[in-house]
Amino acid sequence: MHRPYLLFALLAFALTACAPSQNQANSPEATLPLTDCALVTSRGQQISARCGVLNIPEDRANPDGRQIPVHVAVIPAISRAPQPDPLFLLAGGPGQAAIEAFVSLLPMLSDISQERDIVLVDQRGTGKSNPLRCLDPQDETLDEQEMLEKLKACPTQLDADPRFYTTEIAMADLDEIRAALGYESINLYGASYGTRAALTYLRMFPGRVRTVTLDAVVDAEFVLFMDAARDGQAALDKFFARCQNEETCQAKFPNLESEFVALLKRLEQAPAEITLAHPVNNQPVELTVTRKMVTNLVFSTLYVPDLVATLPLSIHEAYANENYVPLVSQAMMLNAGLYDGMFYATACTEDAPLISTQEALSRSANSLFGDRTADFAAVCAAWPKGQVSPDFRDPVQSDVPVLILSGGADPITPPRHAENAAKTLSNSIHLVFKDMGHGSLVNTCGSSLLKSFIENASPAGLDTSCAESIQAPPFFVDFSGPRP
């Protein structure tokens, strides 16, 4: 099996300004030296920034022990008199690097960077902050069992002690960096796993937080993989219903759901052998297309509304013409940039102990996606576990202003998780983007709401009208695109 699909089955979980050379990050209180640098987007656009490295004990309880570098990038505010409270962006995963994950979104946050610094910190275990990787490109030739065995053996081969790569330790790093940059208080934005990180920081350092924005919320009760099959099926049902209710999609693909079910049955009986050009590096890739692969591909596609727009056509092509390339290639890029060693170091400590495979099987009984806990639990059984605080899983109680965003068709963190979190966040507002997927910062409404919310530091009076009118991208009816 091609590596991204096994990894996706296991990893259910993921801006521009020319700046002056000095700003709040180089205030007299700052102790972390920064130098000019350039961040490069996926399209080759260069963004001026100030970069630095803070060496931090791997074991924070042993400050004289081994030190690891934590990399920081600050996009300075354009204003000569910027606001003193920056925006920190916390990435998803666990296992995404903030600098890599958010650099292409920085242009959408240019309005915020007029008045505030934007700070990206590569969480320990990601990016250049002592990155933890288990699998590499050469492992694409391994079969699923060989790959699982390599993941189990990974902790003994890492240049790290995986016990010290938990969320709470990373948030202690973040606060040390905040202080070293000279900021008294900060605004937090977290996406997906980044919402767990943001809420953890809020619990640990409440006096340092001015506002929090939570996007695709991981609440206190969320356990990786436990509800993935059930929630993925709910998103898939909404997708089929939306196609049926759209005149052009229904006319072009009147039997889409039954075609998908038939496709899965066909692949279960006889997997397909294909060769395609990898969409990232254009190298030829030989694949065995199985039922499990296709369900993983569709699950991952449901994260991204722009890809969901092509899904009816991709499913139909696979069913009617046995052309699997559109379905496979569009999903091959979705797990890029995830540091799988950091994922397991964090998730095996924080989520795996709460896994009940029997309960997960029960919850997935009516889902086409099937249970995802068995392989995860098997890998984590071989990983050393760190420690978490007794209140790590308690709902965070706070009156700090909180903006909460959810996608109505999110397959992994549907709105109910945000509703649970909001119960103990007394100064919060929860907005749901109908028919949208996982993460809302990529649309102009989400970025506009974030800017207004941070400016006012209050959900009261926030103009939320754009959230009510936002629509998912129209479905493709053929390879030329949606019908006008």
C-alpha cells in the first residue's frame, strides 16, 4: 500500500507583508535574537519574516539535560506602532509544523498583520524543531504489515525521548518563547489538534491569553479514531444528499451513492492494479487499489471542500470506467508535511490509553469506513508513554473571549465537539459553516471574522452574516469544471 493511505488510516487527523526590521518582538524585554529571513509559499511567493531558535530542555524537569532547538518565525506588523499582543498560530496533527502549515495562508491574514505580529512556532518534534519521522519515501514499497512493524520499532530509532513530546510540554515551550519574544499577552488561533493545544495553553497560562480562536474543535472528550467511522459516515451522507439536491449533480450522477457502494464491493472482490504519476513529484507510482484504500481516500477528501467538489466525478469515473487516477491523485497530497513520529509520541500518550476497540467497533457498525483503532492501538503498544496532568482531560473553564468555528460537514471534528467545548467557555460564540469541511481559515469569511474578533476582543457585536451565506464550491460535472 502506498504510504500516505496507510498513514491516513492511522493519522485521522491539517499569509503577506513587507516588514520593518524591528518591532515588538525585538522590544527591550525580548531575549530571543531574531534575524531577517524569508518564508516561501507553495507557489514560490516569498514572505519577509524574522526567524530565531530557542534551545529548550527536552526534559523540562531536567534543565541541565539535553537541549533541543525550537524554531520560531515572526511576521512583523507593518504598522510602526503595532498592537502589543501578537497572533500565535497553532497547527494541527498532532505532527504539523506551524511554519510549513501556515505559510501559504499568511496572505489571507495580511489585514491582521497590519497591526499585529504573527508568530509561528514549530512545535517540538516538527519542522526544524528536532523533527521526529518514522517513515520515509523509500518505505513506499513496503506492504501494510511491514509498515506497521516499522512504526512499532520507530521509538528506538528516534533521536529523541518520545515521552517528552506531549501537548502540555509543548505549551510550556510556547510560553517560554512568548516571554523570550517580549510579549505580555497573546491571541491564539488553533486548528484541529491545534485547538487542543490552544485550550491546553489557556488552562496552563490563563493570564497570558487575550483571545482564543478554535477552528475544527477537539474537545475534552475527543479521542482519536474512536468516532472517526461514525462521523465520517455522517459527512459522507451529507455529501450524497447535497449532490442529490443539486440539480446539475443529480442529473449527471443520479445513482452516485449506489455506484460508490458497488465500487467498494467490486474492489473487495478484486483489487485493481494501477500506475499513475505522483501529483507532488511526478514520479510513477504503482498501486493496488483496495476497498480500504478507497474509503481512506474518500474520508480524507471530505476534509477539503475544494476537493469534495470533484468527488462525484471521481467516484463515477472509478465505478463506470475503472479510472482510479482522479480519485487517488487528488488525495495523495493531503498527508504531506505530517511528522509521524511526533504524531505517535503525542497521540500514544494522550489518546491511545483511552481507546476501546470494542466500543469503537460498535460505533462504526453502520459505517462504510470501518473501525480505525486496531492498527493505532497496536502501534502505540510499542511506544513509551509520557505523562499528562490529572486535569488534562477536564473541560477548560474560562471567561476569556473565544471564537469557535466549525464545518457542518467536517468528517473528523463535527460541530458537536465545539458545542461541548463551548459549555465551559462562558464568553464564546460558535459559528457553523454549512456544508464546509475541516478548517475555516481558508475562506475569506473565516479570516475576516478572525480579524474582527481579535480587534474587538469580544464575541459581542461580531458581524457573523458571512457565515450564514457561505456556500461550498459547486460540484464538477466533467473534467472542465462546474457547470456555469
